[in-house]
Amino acid sequence: MKTNVELKARIKELGKQAADYSRQAIQVFDTDREQNRTLMRQAYESSKRCQVLIGELLRRQSQS
């Protein structure tokens, strides 16, 4: 089980990763639609994992 500090660090990391994928997707939008789709999918997946961890962190904090 990860500590709250580790969860916060992972949340921050996944949020940054999702934003980076999204920025990259925007940059290739006009030139490579398939790459754009792949990057946006990765951004979505990172965002969903981040949301799950935020939910876990909130659940833990409400139990404390």
C-alpha cells in the first residue's frame, strides 16, 4: 500500500504525463492524424489513472 505522499507524487506525475501527451497530440494534429489519435488515447488513459488515484487519496483522507 502506498503512502499518501507517494500517491500525491504519482498523481502529479500522471497529470503531467497526460498534459504532455495532449500537447504532443495537438502539435501533430495537422500532419499525422493517427499519431494524434494515439497520443490523445494515451492522455486519456493517464488522466483516468490519475482520477482513480485522486479518488483513493480522498477516500483515505476522509477515513483519517
